[in-house]
Amino acid sequence: MANNADIMVVINMDIISIIIIIVVLVFSMTLHEAMHAFTSYWLGDDTAKLEGRLTLNPIKHIDPFLSLFLPIMLALVGAPIFGGAKPVPFNPNNVKWGEWGAAIIALAGPLTNLFIAFVSYGLWSVMVLNNLPFLDQVLSNMVVINLGFFIFNMIPIPPLDGSRVLYALAPDFVRRGMEIMEQFGVMIVFAIVLLAGSAFSVYISNALELFLNIFKLIFGV
């Protein structure tokens, strides 16, 4: 019987493993960003559509460093995998329900990753019992990478998606501070990751383990 440790094992980085990781990264981040775009369009804003982001074409969404290089380097060193993509633009003034509409747009991306991880774990729980190593490897990567994206993007620090939920709840003076932080974009996130170091890695690892335990309870594997 498989356990959580089985699905978190970092597989030896041969060329096949690297190709699998790249394919999973591109697939996962494309759906993440596309769901931001489709949700913003559904809520009344056509900014993403006008900029060509209302598509499943990965070229429109992938950032070479955040979507590929960074996650692959983390995988190679055995660290928790996280990353990002090109932000999907939207105009808050056009979105239904104001700040709550903006929060829904933000949540659409990471919740998509959580859904992919959940479905992949369910498929993995069937495949692992049938002794299919290649599919086991693909689905294991789907679970871990998408959970990593979900956990990372839900951190409530601008410009990560979780900050939009905090923004909807926060008083005006906090929002102004978050707007200033957001101007510096991903640099703030990387500064926090570098300064936090091992503590950040422990947070990601513990959160991964928590969700894997929940999946295990649901699927019984």
C-alpha cells in the first residue's frame, strides 16, 4: 500500500523526468492563468481578452524564468516546487462586485491548481495499485507541483493571488500599503523567500504534507 512519502519522493532527474516536469509545469501554469482570464471576462472585464490572454495557448501565459527555470531548479535540488507565470491583467473598475470580484479572479488560478492536484491524486491512487511506473511518475508530479503552486500563490503577499483576498477584507490604510508593495511585484516575494530561507521551505513542505494527508483520507491511499 502506498503512503504520502511515496508521492513526495523526488525521482532521479534523468531526461524523461525533466521532460515530465516541464510538461506538467506548462500545463498547470497555463490553466492557472487561463482561469484568471476566463473568470475576469465572466465578471465583465475584457482586458485579458483584448491582450490575447483568453486562451489555452501556453505561449501567452508562460514566463520562462518563473514558470520553467525556477521550478525545475527547485526540483533538481529536491526543494519544494513553486513558481508563477505572466500576470493576467484586469481592470477592477470593470469587474462585477468590486473588490470581491477581484478576489474571485485571483482565487480562480490557485483553486484550479488545487483541483488538478485533487483529481491527479485520485487517478494516482488507482494507477499506483496497478503498478504503472510511468503514469505513477506523471501523476505524482501533477499532485506535488500543483499543490506547490496553490500553496505558494495563496500566500497573502502582493502580488500573489492570496493578497487579493486580504485586499477585499482589509481597511483602506492596509490596502494603500499593499498597493505600494504591488508596484515592486515579484521582487518582494523573492526577497521574502531569500530572507526566510529554510523557514519558507518548511512552511511549503508542511502545507504539502497537510494536503496530502487530506487526500489520503479521502481516497484511502
